[in-house]
Amino acid sequence: MNIQKVIYHSEATLFNKLRRVPLKGVNAGVMPYYDSEFSIECLQPQDIAFCQKYVLKDNLSAIDELINDLQDMGIDYNSLRGYLTIETDKDVFDFLPPIVEVGNDGLAILNDGMHRVYTLSELHACNFINTIIIENVNPDYPYYAYPNDMSWFDVPQVNKKPTGSENKNYRIADYKSLFRDFNRVFINVTRERR
């Protein structure tokens, strides 16, 4: 990846943007994080529940390359206290720490960042992952899938994204109505990296 420019954004800017993240679909405009509490904390991978049942090999390679390129520039991604806007010769995107929602039951569920957590824990052997913690999410709009019982060691690396229940255990039939639309407030943050 040919990084041309990196812009750092503060923790306060990150939290203000997260507060304005809307839902998609029939609930478009609803902001489930509007009254939430935000922090950046280090969690052990085994303490992060996740819903996705796979990781894409191409995404892992791209995330690993990006983390290594940032390290070469003196930026420790796993210590980030905000987020980055990265401009390459082909793209511009925001790069955030993984996002974890803590439910009313106290369970920490990975919302965004499956490949980042996997890369840091499995490829970089990090014992702690710097994460964005979101608490007191509007209970009417829970995360759209249930966590699975896999460990990080059991997650298969695949070439192609699985479909349906091979992907996640969805909470409701219209699960897309609970999607958090991070790309409404950040630049290309949820798309696949290749």
C-alpha cells in the first residue's frame, strides 16, 4: 500500500462522530449511539465476543500490510487514541480502532473490526487490543447478530464471503434495519480492504 498522507483525528472528534452514526434501512436516521458513553480501552481478544464466522484472506493481508506500513511511519495502530484518515495513491479512507458495543448484559460484542482484531491477535501476537467501547446503546436497536461460541483460533480464513447463517446468527429477519451506517460519518470505513 502506497501511503501518501495520514491525518490524525482526536478522541473527542471520534466520539462526536460516533454519536451521529445512523442506522440503515427502515430505521434510517435513528442514532443508536446518540446518548451512549464512549471510551478507548485495551481488551484481551478472548474477552471480545464476535458474530462473524470467518475472515477473508485478502482482507487480512491488506490490514497486516497497512498496520506494518503505519508502524514504519512511527504510528502504532494498536495504541491509537482517536482515528486516522489515510490517503493512498488509489484511495482515501478512515481507519479506526475496532468498535465494541457493551450490551445491557455486560457482554462486549465486536461491532466493526473483525479483521483488525484477528490481525492484531493472531498475526501480530498482541495480548491486548486497543478498542473503542460503546456503552448504553439504545436498547431498542441492539446489534443485529448474536455472538457465536467460536474462539479466535477457530475462525476460518476463507477466500470468499459466506452467505446467510454461514456468515452470522442474525437477530431478526430484517437484520439490515439494525445495521450501523458508519460510512455516513466516516470515509469508507466499513468496506473490504484489498
